[in-house]
Amino acid sequence: MAESLAPFLLTGMLLCGLLLHAVSLHGARVDNPSERPNFIIIVADDIGWGDLDANQPEARANNTPYLNLMAEQGLKLTDFHSPASTCSPSRAAILTGRYGLRNGVTHNFAVGSVAGLPLTEVTLPQLLQGAGYYTSMIGKWHLGHNGPYGPTHRGFDSYLGIPYSNDMGCTDIPGYNLPQCPPCDTSGPQVLRLKRSVHEGCYSQVGLPLIENRSIVEQPLDLWTLTERYKSAATRIIQNARERRQPYLLYMALAHMHVPLAPPLPPDTTTTANHPNDCTVYSASLREMDSLVGAVKSTSDDTDKNNTLIWFTGDNGPWEQKCQYAGSVGPFIGKWQTSRGGGSAKRTTWEGGHRVPTVAYWPGKIPANTTSSALLSGMDIFPTLLSLAGVKPPADRPYDGIDATNILLQGEHRGHEFLFHPNSGAAGRFGDLQTVRSGKHKAFYITGAAEACGGATGSQQLHDPPLIFDLERDKAEETPLDAGTPEYRAAAERIACGREELLWDIATDESVSAADYSTDKSAAPCCDPGRAVCRCHPPGQGRELAHRKRSTQM
């Protein structure tokens, strides 16, 4: 890679005359800080920027009262971005503080993936664990589920959750999805198959597993009980850590708002005659997610309120092709693209794909009822938490996240000088740097769209010179700047320099990792290959009441 890019990039570097603004942290653990803070990181799945009521008060919704309260008592970050617009790349960047082009994770891992996040990468929980923290994870991992790639091998003392997305396996009582998925196949001997069923996008042959530490404890799991399980586990972890007087990291990667949705519904929707409407399903799911966040906040407040940072964000924007079961991007509709076909949310680099609702809460440390428009990324969680804990990562590699401590605690507003958004599947090669953000300007070198509600897709287009939008005046990304204006020329020159610097730095980075994306059917999690869908318990065990409550699903 370095040989092919070097001549072009070196020329660009000489013209720009700048140094890459990557974080360079050196050394090891800082000994004996007075009191190490606790960290609770909550990452929602496929959540829209507009799903947070506090981001759109004019909508007068009441779906996120607990998150609204957390924003009132803390800091709302309005220009915060997921590191990628799909699951695995975003989570890998959050946990390593490095772009996918460095950590090797450029697209999603599969049910049959034999590997995961490269073992050469150092994770946030590994570093905090080495500094005396109790580290625990609840929820979706999606960074490799076999052998050394699982969560308890990557720095977590304990784990409870699902190894990948909650639509990557069947359940006995399916949740709401589009298309509606059938229940698990329960007939005949199990022949492990990784292909999806005739219901496009649905798995029917491999049950969705629930994993505790390194063992499958239920397969297929009951989606409708997952929220309560997560709530109980989080409460126990927080309370036990407090009793041990040990600082902790709790990383919660929620199933919400990814389909299938399995929300509690009002009593009048328990029969087929009163099937819930589309808005009821998504709103109920959003309220359930919010109540889970509220329960975690309440437990934290009751145990160690003034010494715990809670950071809520998302892994990417809503999955637009799911129509009524997808969230809201707010004003970030990517109108230039949608007017030409295709969606502009998850799997795209339009704002709706990666600008996510974000709230930080730490009583007595983060000023209450504040808002920041600093340009930030999920990658910044890595260096910020390490800084607050007095821990420094290995100095043998560059990091792309920045320490946002002063933004959280001191009200500073200086974020990234440049923020790069990689392609995650809609157009071009995985990992291509499609767009670059600098200040209010955003440049598209490649445009394209994921599937929209209704099936439309937008074809890939290359742009030289790039399209540049002014996001202060044009949140909808509808009308690019005229390439003949001084504003365009100044922005284009600045952004080109930043892009060339990053590409040169990655091309000459000896710490770049490469992920193994090979698959094999034997790699699929299976507690009992001899039973249909790898079943770990008799069909229907403990589910009669749940079945009655969810008759609308049958």
C-alpha cells in the first residue's frame, strides 16, 4: 500500500506542509490517582439523531424522558459521529481509538466468521483492566465470537450478550421486522446452514444465542426478555463493584434499536384484532430502551453518583430500508442523494448515517444543562476515558481519537480539525475514505446510497473535484457549494491537505492490522448441533406467558 500511494501522497504532504493531527500518547499507567472514576458506556444500535427528544423538542414527543433528563443534568453533544456507519467497524474504532484502515475492521463480521478484531489491536478494556479496573460488557459484541476473539479474551472480566446483531439468528417468537421473519425451524435433525431463508433477510436454521462469559446459556434466546436480563446484569455489576470498592468499566451495547424490535406493548394490542400500528412498535421500543438507560443511571446514582461518567451514543444511524421500524435522522436527510435515489442513513456517509444522539453525564464534573457542537467521534471515547483514569496506551502506534476531557469538563468547543468517514457498504470499496469533514464543510469524494424504504438504491459516483456542503446552512445536504467560489476553493484545498496527510500516515504506519474475514459453517455458535437450530432448552420452556402476551406476532 505504501509503495502505491507514496509518490502521490508525498507530493500532497509537501504542498500542505502540515503534520498529521493524530493523538500521540506515551508511557504507561499513572500510579495511584486519588480516586479513579467509573465509566458506563452505552451504545445504542441503529439509532437516529432525531430519536432523542432533546434533539428535536419541536416534535413534542415523549419517547426518551430519561435521556432527556440526563441531557438536562449533563452535556448534550450535537455534532457527535459514529466512527463508521455499520456495526463492526464502528465498535472496533470505539474500542481501539483507531480508524478501520488502521485496526483492519472495515465491514461486518458474519455468523460463520472464524476470526474478528485483529489480535494485534489493543482495546480500551484491556488497558483499564491492566490498571485495576473491573471490566464488564453487556450486549452485542460483533467483533468475533470464536476462541481468542471473544469479549473475555479482549479485556472484559465478564460478558453477557449476543455475539452479533439480533437479526443474525432465528428466535421462537420473532420480533417485528420487515420482512416479518418466521419462527425457528423445529423439525428434523439439525444440519447447520448459514444461508438465510426464503424470507429475504431472515435466518431460520441457526438460533440466536445468548452467551455468558464463554458459554452459550440459551439458544435460541427469548428476545422479549433480553431488556430485563440486561437491566438485572447491569444493576448487579454496578452494585458489586461498589461493594468491592473497585473502579469499573461497564460497556453496554444495546439490542435497541436494531430490528427485530421486541417491545412491551399496551394491553389493548395483545390480540390480533388490535394489532399495534407501526408508530406504536417503534415508539414502544424507544421508550423501552430509554427506561433501560434510566434504570442504569438510577443504580449508578444510588451507588457512586459523583464518581461515575455515563456516556450514551450510537453505533450508526437508522436502517432506512426497514421503513416503519427505522428511526429518525432529524434534519439530516441527505437530500442530494435521496432526490437521486436510495437511502441516506445507515451504510452511507451522509449525515444521517453517522451523526448520532450523544449525551454525557457526570454530576459535579460535567456542567448541567449544557450543549456542545464540538466535532467529535466515537473514537474519542478511547483516549478520553484513559486520560480520566490516568492510563496511557502503548506508544507503538498512532491513534485517531482525541482526548475530549476539556470539552466534557471545561466547556471547551475545539474538536477534530478533520474527521473522516469511511465507506461501510453502500458505494465503493469497504474502508474507502468517502467524505471528509472540516469545520462546517463536508466534502464528498464518493457518493452512493444504501437501500431505502421501498427498495430504491443510489449508484456510486466519483467526484473530482469533490462535492462540498456547508452544514451550517444546509443540514439536509441538498445543495453543494459552487466550485467557482472562493469559499469552495479554500475549503477544498484545506480538506485535500487533511485527507492526503491521513492517507500518507496510514500508508507508512507499521502498526496497521489486517482482519481475517473468512467464514466456515463450523464457526457458527452452536450449543447442540444434534438438535434443531442448536437448541439449548426444550421448545416453549418458560414461554407460555410470553406467548400469550405476544399473540400479535403469530
